[in-house]
Amino acid sequence: MRAKTFLAAVLSIVVMPLIITRPVAAQLASRSVAAEPVAHASVLTTASSQPAGMTSERLRQLMRPSFRLGFQWLAEADDVELSTYDARVTMPLYPIFGPPPPMFSLGFEYTDLSAAAVFDLAGELYETSIGLSWMRRRNDRWSFRWMLGAANATDGDNQSSDAWQFRGGGFAIYQPNERWTWTFGAIALGRNDIPVVPAIGFIYQPNPCLRFDASFPRPRASLLLADNGIRQQWGYIGAGLEGGTWGYQRNDGTDDQLTYRDWRLVLGWESTPRRESGMPFALGRKLSAEVGYAFGRRFEFESDRSDFEIQDALLIQIGTRF
């Protein structure tokens, strides 16, 4: 039953937007980069205004919709196990002021929370989100990105205002040279425990094979493992802050809000197409996989119910974008 519910939701998100936007897609042959309301800082530095000499074919490639699928599993600890499945489609809007165009995204996430009855936690959590983002280049060194989004995060029973979240953010991106990129801004996460986080950090790439990303909340150090001229294989170590907030209904029928948080250390692999000359980012299918260790795990509640912590756990995460 859970699998059918998740599949139906994914199909509604992926298929319906394509039907609705078919006339626009036919005119623009559209393609986009992923445009989540909250994005990793390294993604923010890859889009720019249309480079000189960009052909109409390359522009058509940029204007096609993109899709993302992901899965995450945290092993059982203290009788609590979490599995999360997510899907997202991102579509470009008409580039009124030239490329890159504003990006519109729809996402769905399903979390299977298996826990002992004594914890009084929701067994299934759902999140449906929409987002709009736009990035503009001011000059050769400065770019700006704005994001605005909303989400309905619930167990399916609590549909009060507890389930609604508003997210957004703004970044200034400064790139004095090819090795250094600095970001300045803030992100509203829509979470109870950490409503807003600073988006201040830097990316340092001393050579094409090594990259250091010191951007909160997911810093990482990446090493190029292989490059066959078509695809690049990267390995990385990183850290991160993960979690979320949902509206849920307790066993006694009381509406409440549940927040889960953990810190993690990960070892990952990423396979990406090689970026073509003159393109602002790499086009094509991307694959990634992570193994890691989650610690500082905590459940918090909006009501007067006591918060509690659970033991550390191993995690696995895989994803693809195409």
C-alpha cells in the first residue's frame, strides 16, 4: 500500500506538469538545471548568463525539463529506522530577460518512519513542494540568485497550518578568478529547529582535479578520480546537517509538529558528464552514491511533549539526475 501511494504521487508530479506545459515546451524545446528552493552552494555557482557564441541547439538543450530521483536509508537504532524516497521535476519558464530563465520546480518526498509504538511517532510522512528560482549575472565577477518556495509536510492526518512551510533565500556570488568563489546570503528552511541558516562560504579549486567546498550546511572536499573525456568520476568526503519538520497527529488525536535532525559524515562518489566548452554547466545524466555515519540524532516536538535523542546510525544514499 505504501509503495502504491508513493508511486501514484510520483507519477502525479512528473507526468502532470509535462502535460500542462506541453505548449510551452514545444516552443522552447525546454531544459533546466535543478532549481530547489534550497540548493547546495556549488550548484549556485554553475549557472550564468548565456556565454558568447552559444548556439540555438545548445540553448534548446538548456531549456529541457530535468528530473531527479533519490533514496536514503538510515539503519535501525533504538527501534527507529528511516527510509526516504524523493522525486523532483524542474522546468524553465520563458526567458524574458534572456538565459538563464527562471526555474519552476515540483517535488514530492515520502518518508517511511518505522518506530516502536512507545515513541508515538508518525509511520508515514509526506512532503509536496513547489519552488521558483532565478539567477542573474551582474558582471564578470558578481552573480545573484533568488529562491522562493512553499511545502506541505504532513503525516496525512494533520492538515492544519502546522503542515505548511515557506522557504526561500538569496545569494550574492563573487568569483574573482577561476580558483575562488565566495557566497554571501541566507536560506529560510521552513524548519522549527533551524528556521534560517547563513549561506556564507567559499569554493576553492586549486586545480581541475581538486575542489574544496566550505559552504554550510554541506561542506565537502572532492577529488577527480577519472576522466575519459566524456564523463568525470569524482570521490569526496563531506559533512552535513539534515532533517525536517512535519505536521503530524499524535495517537490521542492531538495535532503537533515533529522535527527530526541529525549531523553526518559521508564518503561519496559522483559521476557527471564533462562540461562542454561554452556551457555554464554539465548537461546529461548524473549519478551519485554515499555511505555515511549519522550522529547527534534528535526528535523535537512543538507541544510540551519531551524531546528525545536516539543512537547513531549508518546511512546509504543514492540519486540520479537527468
